[in-house]
Amino acid sequence: DTVYGLGACCNDREAIDALYRLKERPASQPVQVLVADRAMAEALVHIAPNQPIDAETRIYSARDNTTIDPRLIANGGIGVRLPNHPALQDYIRNLAVPIAASSANLRGEPALCSAKAVQAVFPDIPIVVAGDCPNGTGSQLWDMRTQPPRRLR
């Protein structure tokens, strides 16, 4: 909903493997987890009632019983984001599983903002959903485990 992204169901190890391969991303560098709503986020992480779940990526402490792929957890935290796009929220809700996601670009390269650019960089992806990239920048990243919360990017 901010830039084109690549995603994989959080319960599909092979899809997450493919996501990391496509991005040329090291397994030690987690990607964000997109959720459909606060309840889906709270199943993964501990969130205080006054803390937000919104279109910014926010790192919260992972729940002890989470079965999420270990690559999506760093130092006990998971970066979660509630996309600001109703159709994407509905898609995730219908899947009934969070999505491991990252911007559609190679590691260290600028984010891509057109379907044509995504197809050029990732020709093996069979389907690219065309849409608008309103600002062409990714979400901010906040560590909510510190007080006050610390902006990381």
C-alpha cells in the first residue's frame, strides 16, 4: 500500500524461502509481518492496550507460543504492520494467516513503484497486481519495546 511488495504466507516455509531468495536477503534479516487487524497481531506479539497497530511497521515482543518462522523474529521481536489498504486487509483476513512481506526490490536497491518495473526485476513472478504507490516510500520502523518507542528508520 506504499510501494510494491513481495509476500508469502507466514505458515508456508517454501514461500518464505522463495521470498528471501528473490530479495537476495540474508536469513538473519527479518521481514515485516502484515496483519488484517489487531486481533491477528495480538496472536503473534504482546501489545499494550495503548500501543498502536497501524500502517507503520512496529516491533513488539513475540509471544512465547508463536509458531511463526524463526527468520521473522529478531532479538525476540516481530515487526508487524496493519496495511492502510482495505482490499489488502481483506485479502489477509480471507487467508486467515499473516503475510511475511518486504518491498519489491533487490536488497539495497530503491523500492519499485510500477508493475512494469517489478516484472522487469522479478521476471519469474507469475502474477503482479497493478496498483498505485501513493508516496513511493516504505513504512517507518519503530521499536515499541523501548520507552519511549524508538524510530529505527
